[in-house]
Amino acid sequence: MSPLIASDLDRTLIYSAAALALTGPDAEAPRLLCVEVYEHSPLSYLTEDAAALLDDLARRTPFVPATTRTPEQYRRVRLPGPPPRFAVCANGGHLLVDGESDPDWRARVRARLTECAPLQEVRARILRHADPAWLRKERVADDLFVYLVVDRAVLPETWVKELADWAGPRGWNVSLQGRKIYAVPRPLTKSAAVAEAADRAGADGFWAAGDSLLDADLLHAAERGWRPAHGELADSGWNPPHVRAVPERGVAAGEAILRAIGTALGHLPPPHD
């Protein structure tokens, strides 16, 4: 039995225009496929080659998107290939089965969150210390966690660390991803939800890909993992021996990760030296 393949979405497989990192000549840029529209405008992309690789992967092996997006945000994304039977949303707060949130999983998650400081306490602290000069939006995701959209150019360098130092003893993790700051309760993990999906699918364990500190637990729990050359994990020098860092950045990294997974599964020939 093949392993289940789980992957983060944003900045791992799919990319906004600002995150594409197209550094070569325009005439040599890869062809892109839009996989998300928001408010009638294109929002997220992968390369056409990555789309073909993902389509092939999802037809051969159980594939699980594992995202911090809420179910509503996830449903905007139309990935190539067959619709995934399982998807992990809200950083593990929801396990979607055939597109619907599993109620038993939600109840198990809510019970574990009683180990942490209440959401209202964390949110109140964040709002007391946030500055309108750099805060653009504040959101609560499904009554599970908080995230901010900020102006990185104005955000004080020490603000995220100060919040993390305060939140850590209260059972919460803090992560900065692009223009977003996440505060997430520690028991809310992608790895637990993906392990549940692998068990239900009868898979032989799971492999995973991700780019941020919120993906670290997923990659730690995976038998094999991949990360891009950009993102929080790359910036922090996070390199456990079973996780391979591809050298590409931006949308090219998403394609490289899918190609590496396909090669490891034996679906693709190894690259030429």
C-alpha cells in the first residue's frame, strides 16, 4: 500500500501573484494555471507542469490537502485531479470527508483545546497590542484561532516574538507567513488530522510537504518530507534528516516538490545528473 501524500497549499503548492518569485526573463516564465478566484479576480496559481504532476499523483495515491485555510477558503481552490476524499482545514480543526466537515473529528478537537488558554484571552491580548499603523485586518477562523493581515514594512521587528513569548506558556503557537500573523492553539495540528485521514484511507503512513512553522509538526510526523527554499522553515534553518529541501523558490518550488514526490514513489524517472 502506498503512503498517503499530504501537502500544505499556500506557498507550498499554490502561489499568489506576489509569491510567484519569477526571477528569470519574462519570455522564459513558466505557463501558469489559476486554481483560485476570489471576489471575481484570479488569486492563486501553480505551473501547468505542476498541475499535470498533481493530477497524476492524485490518481495514483491518496492525496490530502492540509491547510490553515478555513473550509470556506479551501473550497475556493480547484486543484487539478480528482476531488480529494479527505482534506484538512483550519490547521487540523476540520477533517473534510468528501467535502463535508466530520462532526466526530470536530468534537475531538474541541475537547483537546480545553488544555490551552481561551481564544478570547489570546485575541484580547493581540488587539490591545496591535497598532492600526500596521494592522490591516483581524480575523477569527471558525472560533479556533486568530490571524492578522499586516503591513510588513511597518510591523516592528520584535512584535511577533513578543507575542510568541507571551502565548507559548499559554499553549499557543505564533507564526508569521507573508503578510499574515497566526496565533494557533498548540493541540490544533495538521499532523493529527492527516494521521486520522491516513488511518481511514488504509494508507501505509504518510509523506508531507510544507513551508511554514505551522507545517513543522506535520513534517516531523511524516516518514518523508519536502520543503521549499523559501518560507519560515527555510529562514530558520530547519533541516531534520528525513525532510528534503528543494533548491527552488516560489512557484517553481511547488513543481519541484511534486516532481520529487513522484520520483520517490516511483511514478517518475529520477532526474538526469
